[in-house]
Amino acid sequence: MAKKEIKTDLWVYELLKEANISLTAQGCDIQEINEALKTASKSQTGNYGYPEYCGVVKDFILVIEDKASLDKHFYKDKGGLLSQDIKAVKEYAMNGALFYALHLAANTSYNKVLAFGVSGNEKHHRITPIFVNDRGDYQELSDVETFISFNDTNIGEFYLKEVLREDTDVEKTTAEILKDASKLHEDLRNYGNLTTEQKPLVVSGIMLALREIEYKTFSIESLIGDTVKTDGQKIYEAIKSNLYRANVTPDTKRDKLLSQFSVIKDTTKINEKDNTLGKTPLKHYTEFLYNSIHKNIRYHNSAEDYLGRFYGEFMSYSGGDGQTLGIVLTPKHITELFCELAQLKPTDKVIDPCCGTAGFLIAAMHKMVKMTDDEVLRRSIKRDQLFGIELQSYMFTIATTNMILRGDGKSNLHNLDFLRQNTNQLQLKGCTVGMMNPPYSQGSKTNPDLYEISFTEHLLDSLTEGARAIVIIPQSSVTGKSKEEQNIKGNILKHHTLEGVITLNKHTFYGVGTNPCIAVFTAGIPHSKKHLCKFINFEDDGFVVSKHIGLEETVSAKDKRQHLLDVWFGRIEAETKFCVETTIEADDEWLHAFYYFNDEIPSEKDFENTMADYLTFEFNMITHGRGYLFEEGGNK
């Protein structure tokens, strides 16, 4: 048992190291806590007590007790409380952790203690946090997979959300975006009679015009509803100035953008004073966007696609789910996960050939820029290492606007049909990472080129050898039910390597009604028959559907994502119910559910439950006059 305990200790140490948390083993480096531990013997003799790990993060004491066996995770008394008798405290992880936490809360000046009962090993385990306050009250919290929620960066959010049950700043921002989006949609409809396509263009254009305020070439005060030079004309000229200032080239690209923005000066209704508003709708929209979105983008250095999120929200009011524009916006947590799975480096070149509002490119740019202090390289990332293709003109305009607002005036975005592009030509761009959320549900037997798996093959053929490609597609794409899709899957394996597929939460694209998954490939290297792929069930990702909000992050999301990445990159082994590693065939269904088998040895409790079910069944049969079924040879 001692050897197993040491293995558990080392595994816990690695988890702490990964979370960037520094605790002391068998004691504590902080004098006040060390003094308290001098009387913390679990035998209650008043001698020294030695928890496995102890220390401080911010103003929280963290204390950990671990046991090698899952059977020793906790013991509760008849009242359902964690027993604090000597035997339970000594033998069970949670009971021991709680004992130390109560002692430290009572004998130090710290008001907040997080105790962790840990049992098992990296493959089969439980990690249960317990919060203890200075009055000795304790709360058992939900199990976690890692300690990522308890480092300097995340512990405050965890405390607010899980212990105090309050909204975090991030959630308040989300609520505000939702509220603003709802109001803007109403105003665009009520005062502008704008079409679904026109709405985002008006918003994008105004956002560009607002950038000219600091150069004194545009002011909101100048929008006075003049009939000689309309508010729309003033905004359009500010947009034109900003496109030149951002050095958007070539001229044809700039002219294409301006032709889309002409709706601002050519739509009469938004340029006329409205009696209710006492100003033109354009001035009203401009004031609104200045206060609600412009400041967010300007002052928040984040991977959040504010504009994309904003469009998604207010357009969802137009067509039920935003699909009237063909928009299936990729949520921020997925764009960030792509960057992690791709193991982005600041020297990578990234392409998104179906870029929508440019969410993937913004997330990649943010990640890569953060990885270097070299200003020359940072400029190169923004100007020369991000490539996007978008078929629809208004979406291309939104994407370009979005990238300009991020300080990327020379973004390599093109208004083209990706499937019509020569892959050999695209390969010359030297892209080392491909990210894509292709159009859904457009392929058919008569038009197999539009299957999502066909877009995937075209992307893989467009990348350099050894490049990483990550796509988010419907699960039906990788099951390959149609003959055409199976042929494409077979062709992909002849030229590229499948690394694995991650089954996602069915609500990832909330309201769209698709069951998505993430497929990860290595381009240009044929798939070896012996290559082991990973198939992961990540349906429980820490995101839930909340009324009136949609998909919402819970405090466990960071923890679950860290666990996913640990398993994906082979840092830890996982149970087969989470991850299966296997070789594949082209006609397999490339999903966890296809390869999964239950390799867990049934517990005594499972046996008891099965016996109870059987006896209930037998009793029911007998009471219904079918007792003969249980007699020898009784199948009559």
C-alpha cells in the first residue's frame, strides 16, 4: 500500500505543477500555518500533523489528503456527515482533508480553506474539494479532474461561482452583450427597416467610422441630420478614410468593401430625422455602438470575438438562429480550444477557408501575439501569418472589419469560393495550421463536393506537409453513412493522417440543432494502418444551457478542458468511457461511441444493484402468474 500511496502523491504533485500551484509536501513553509500543524495530529494527541500538501493561493489555504484506493475516498456517519472520528480521519481522504481544514480555520488568521480529498490514480480517481470558513462550516463541492481552477488566475472565479454562487465579471459582460444585442436589434428594425443582410453591414461600417474619432476626421456630434451632406455620407467618408489608414490593399478589395458599406449612405430612412428619437437612426446607432461595443474592443485585449458575438446575438432575433445569413458562429471556447489543440507557435501561418466573422483567426492571432515579446514578429503575425477566405460578400466585409478593429489592417482575407481554389496554389502560402467550421448540411449525393468532409479534404490538400488541421463538423460527417462520404474518408487517409475525433456537447451550437465533433489531422502524411487515433467523449464540457442566455460556462469548464488536453497530449491516461485509442479503417464511424467498450471491472455495488433488479423482476413475474419461468426447464 505504501508504494501505491507514493504513486498517488507523485501524481497529485504533477497535477499541482501543471496548474502552476506551489504547495509544500508534509507540512507548510508559511510559519503561521506550520505552527498550527504542530498540534494537528489525526490521532488527536496534540502532536504534529502532516497533510500530503499544504500552502496558500491568494487568501485561501489549500490542503490535500490522498489515498491510493478509491474505496478510501470518504466515510459518512448516520447523519450523512463526513465522520470526524479518529479511524475515519486516518483512513479516508476527504475525512482527513476536512480534519486539517477545520483545524487550520480554527488556528490561523485565514478565513477561507479549500480541502481536497484525492483517491485512486491518474486513470481511476476522484478529487473532491471541500470549502471551510472561519466558523467551521463546510461545503462539499463538485468533483474536479485537475487543480487548474485553484491557481492564482482562477481561484477567485471558482470561489464566487461555486461557493458564493454569484455571477462573475465574465458572465456580467455576457449578460450585457445579450441585453445590448437585443436592444440594437429592436432599434435597427424599428427605426431603419433594415434587411437581415444590411444590419451587420451598418454595424460594421459604424465601428470603422468610430476609429476616425481619434484622428479628428469624424465626430458623433457632426451627425446633425443635414440633408445636403447626410449623416450616412459622413459615416461613409469616415469608413473610406479608415480603410486607407488601415492600408487595406489592393484597391479592388477596398472598393469591394466600400460597395457593401454604401447601404449606409443610400438607405433614406436611416438618414432622415426620426420624430421619436429626435435625431437620425444612424446617429442613434452610432451613439449606441460607441458606448456598448467600441469601448469593449478598444480597451479589452481578449480573444473574445466581441463583434462576432454581438452579430450572432442580434441576428438570432432576426431569423431564429442566425442561419438566415448562413452564420453558424463558432463559440469563443471552441476557437480557443482549437488554438490549444493546434499547439500554435508564433511562427505558424494559419488559414481559415470559411472564416465567417474571423473568430478562429482572431483567437489564433491573440494566442500567437501573447507568445512573443518581439514586436517585429508580432507585426508579422498580424500582417503576414493569418489567411482567410469567405464566400459571402457581407460576411467577408464583417470579417475584414473585425480584423481591422484588431489592428490587422493588412489581413490576408479574400472574398472567394474556397472549393474553387486550386489547392496547389493555396499550398504556396505555406500554411502550417488550418482551422475550419465549414457550411453545414449543403452536401448531397448529387453534389458531394459540398459535404463537410469534402471541405475538410480540400483544406488538408491546401496545407504544407506536416501541418495541423482542425475542423468542427457534424458527427454525421465522420460516420460517413453515404457511399460518397465514405469514399472521401478513404481518400483522406491515402494522403493525410487522422489524429483523432472529439465528440462535443450537443448544445455547442445552441439553437442550431446539430451534433458537432472536432476532427484533428496531420496534413500530407498518409495514414498508417498501425497509427493509434484518439476518440474522446467530451459531451460533458462544463457548459450548460441557461434560460434566456443560451450556452453558458460553468466554473468546471476550465477544469474539464484541462483534463481533455492532458488526455489528448498523452500527459495522463484516461478511462475508456472518456478516451479510446485505436487503429481505424475508412469505413469505421470515427466517433468515441463506435469504438467504446466498457473495460471497468464491476464493483460490489454494481453486483448488488444487478441482483436487486433481478429479484424485483422475479417477484413481478411470480405475482403476474409467471413463476414457471424460474422453474428448471420452465420456458413454456
